[in-house]
Amino acid sequence: MHFEVDILENDIREKYPDVLEILLRDHTTQKNIFWGTNNYKDLGAGFDFNSEILPNLITGLNGHVIMPRIKKDKTLQQSRVRDMAEVFTPSWICNSQNNLIDNEWFGRGNIFNIEIINADGSRSWETTIDKIVFPEGKSWKHYIRDTRLEISCGEAPYITSRYDTTTGEFISIENRIGMLDRKLRIINENVETTGEWLEAAQTAYKSTYAFEWQGDSLLLAREAMLFSFIENYTAKFGKEPLLKSIQYISYIISWNVWQMDGLKGVIPNSCSSTVKINQNLFGEIESKTFFCEGCLNNDITKHSGIKCIIKDWSNKDLKTGKKGRKLFFVDLLKNKKI
């Protein structure tokens, strides 16, 4: 099967029932993720900053509304850099930085690839061919369970490098360099049955996290992670995974890759001030405004906005007793539970 850089929402809806709806879900608000940008407001009702991204807004005749940055109009690209500091990193830099993490984890270098400076001064990498060997005391299962987080992820090039976000070049499975790509390579090298592969892949996805402000980029990140799952399974077993497996991976992704203001730990633009009105002894009306303490003091733990909820899949929820403990993201900084 041939896969493209631009994942079309029409194709998702046609081939994988309910998956688009899962990928659009926000578990903190129990609504859909919202646009978080005014780039689409000229399209009419439902496309403004605070509106939820509904399936009908991005399918049918609107099937090309959301597209990777490389396919966006150049003027729009520039405005997003100016207004939201949106910067996309070349794949060779993502690779180099991910290599630093793995060099530390393995205790040696050149694990997944060897970085190269080409004759023209450009940079790339050469993928290692031999099966990955693990250091004493660590196994492939330790690696896929290792928790990784990409902050302000954009289209998630550090997680899965299906394409270079700066050039649009599609990258074959064996040459991908994202954090999740590496976990999937490890699984492909160590697992031969579909059941064990799916279980290992679910573990890898449950230990890979990211957040993003803008809803369109967030959806692109979620879609890229989903299609990396489908592509790797197809390459390994010669067929696509069952729909129920695709839906469950989508559900994991919808929890682990969420919409958030990374500086505040809350749903974007959800902080607000409150006004309290009292009547004094003389019948006069007095009002007092209380501003967001977190915004005033630049304290990520004190914001009045809607605190983002994520899942710790390895521990039981205190309320339900089931695996998948719910946490406020900001409470990870304070080691608190909900």
C-alpha cells in the first residue's frame, strides 16, 4: 500500500469508521479539540478560534481544509510563525536531538543511525542495519516502555518522521527517526506474531506523549502517529490491522497527545478573571476583580484555567480501580493525583 504525506480526513472517515471522531476528542473538556487559531475564520461559521473542530468541517467538500505546513500557502506559513511562533524543525535536527537521548539511554552512540554531513554541506543520516543490541540490565521491553514527551509538538516530527516538515519529503519506514519510530523498529525486530506486536505497540504508544496549542497541528500530529502504526503493521505482516486495533490506538493517541497552553498547563485561553459584587452597609454596590494568580505570578500551578487531564496507563485510577490513572498535567510537577 502506498501512503502519502497529506493524510486526508475523507479517507479516514471512509476507511476507518469512528476513527476521525476519536482523533478529534479532547478528554479534558469532553468536547472536540478546537481550532485555537484564526487562520480559518474566513471559511465561515464554525471556523473561528474557539470553535470545536467538527468532522463535517474537515470532510466532504472541506476535505482539504487541514493540511501539513509544507502544503499551506507561504503567506499563511509566515503569519503562523509571526503570530504563534510556529517553527518547524528539519528532520536531521530532530534526529540529532533524539540521538542524544538514546546515546544516554544506551550508554553508546550510533544506535539507530549514523549522522552524515553531505558534500554540499547538507546533513542527513544513514540507518544502521544490524538488530539493536541492548546494554546489560536493559531489554527491548524496557525501551518501548520508556516515557517520552514532545513539547509544543506541532505536527510531531520528533515523535514520528513520516515526512520532513520543512521539505515535505516522505520518509520510508526503515529510515524514520522519531521517538515512536524507534520504538516501532525495536518491536519489529523482536516480535513475530500479530498479537504480541499489537500488545507491544500499544505499550509504546501509551508511553509516548505530546501537547500542542493549535488544533489543526494537533490533529495532524495525531493522524501521523496513527498512520505510523498502520504503516508499520502493514510492512511487518503484509496487511492492515483490524479496525478495532486501529480504533484503540486512536483512543490512546487521543489521550496522550492533547491540546494545551504549555506555559500554563491549561486549555488554551481558558484563564479568566472573576468579579465579585457586594453591597455595603450603606446600600452601595462594590465590585472587586480577582485576576488569575498564575498569570499574575507566572506560576504554572496556580492558573484559573481548565487544567489538562492526561492518563498514566501503567497505574490504576483511584476512582475506578482500573488501569489508566487520570492526572492533571500540572500536578506532575507537584507529584499530586486526582
